[in-house]
Amino acid sequence: MFTKTLMKKSILLLFIISVLFSSFSFGQKLRKIDNQAFKRGERLEFKVFYDAMLTGKVTAGIAFLEVGKEKATMNERPVYYVKGEGWSKGAFNFFFKVEDKFESYFDEDALIPYRFVRKVREGGYKKDEDVRFFHITQVASSNRKIKHIPSNVQDVISAFYYARTIDYSNAKKGDIFPIPFYLDDSVYTTAIQFDGRETIKTSLGTFRCLRFKPMVVTGNVFSNPYPMILWVTDDKNRLPVLGESAVVVGKVKFELTGYTNIANPLLSKTD
């Protein structure tokens, strides 16, 4: 009992020190990212579907990502506020209902997160997460733990927006772009492998795309580290127009179905 109480006090003390030190140290210089890919007010809408030989394409759910229009600040710095939601549809609700919500507040210049909120409801699985990031002291504090973090660590939402700002103009097939991210009180590194260029057709039209293979964890569902393929527009917007992951039987895919308030002309669209 005494040990548990002491540990709780130590964690609380570390949290207080991190907050105070962070507030006094934000004069230190953070990185500056040249963001030409997105702006406030951008909204991306997706459909998620299961594709197999026996079933064909079956819509499993829909999702959206939206960058808040209003300017906000955290730690006396301007931030982007992004909200994302996804939910299952139709017959999928009967055997695997999904209702996921995400929020991220990340620095406008450095594109690193200050707060990440996740509320996941997937079948019988439930997860609530609220994480604060203190990048100067390299500490992340969730509603469960305090963890050390590396420089410029992302959450899963800010990682997506940061990846869109990377300069791929000189990328060669096989090049790797590592991105550290924080999830479930642990730090991981996703490796985005550039896989060349390809023109693809979707419900929104035909696009010239950059093709990537994001690395995911191996296990019973995924048989290799690069089972996912992602196509993003080969223009300044870097919009994800299609993604697919091979599973045990068939494929799970997502497709961009709508976009508003994008930052640049969609020059990759050919029809």
C-alpha cells in the first residue's frame, strides 16, 4: 500500500514538474515545417469497404477528417485542431459495430501534438485515451501513465498531416520515411516506404498518384510488414485517394469520396 501511494505521488510530482518546466521553456526553438499541403477548414470524407471474391465490394463504414476553421492556441502557440470520426454501416453493425472518435491539437509550425483524444468503440472493445505532450521536457502524460517521448513524436492524427508535408519529389522506389508516433502509452515508429508513381481510377475520377507502403505490425491478420498500399495525389495537396490492406480473406479498402477547402488546385486529377 505504501509503495503504491509513493509511486502515485512520484508520478504526480513528475507531471507537475513537466508542466511547470514546459511552460517556462517554450521560448526554446521548435522545428519549422513548410506546410503547403493543407489549411484550416479542409474536410476529407471516406468510405470503407470489404472486397472479396465471394462477397464483392461491401460498404463497411464511413469516416471523415476535418481541420477546424477557427484559430486556436495552446502553450501560447497557434495550433491546428483536427477532428476525425468513423462508424460502421448496415449489416456490419450487427456483428462488429464501430464508433471511433479522434481529436488532435498540434502546433501550426512544428506539426507536433500537444493534446490527443481518442474514444474507440469497436465490437466489445472500448478505449478512452487523453494524452498531453510536453515536447521540451520530452514527456507524454495520459490518463494512465507518464512516458518519455523522442523529439518530434506524433500522434496518429498529426502523423497523417505531417506526412503530407514531406518532400517526395526526389524519392526513389524503396526509400523509407520513418515517423515516430505515440499510441496506447507506447512509442512506435512507422516506416513509410515509397513505392513509385501510378495513375489510378476512383469514384471521384482518375488521379496521378504517389504510391506508398506504410509499415504495420505483423501478426495473425497481416502476414508481412508492408501489407498496406496507399495512393496519394501527386500534387501539393497529397490527398489520400485510395488505400487497401490484405487480410486473411480478401481486402479492406478505403476510398476518398469527398473533399472541401483543400489548399491547392487538384492538378493530379486527369478527368
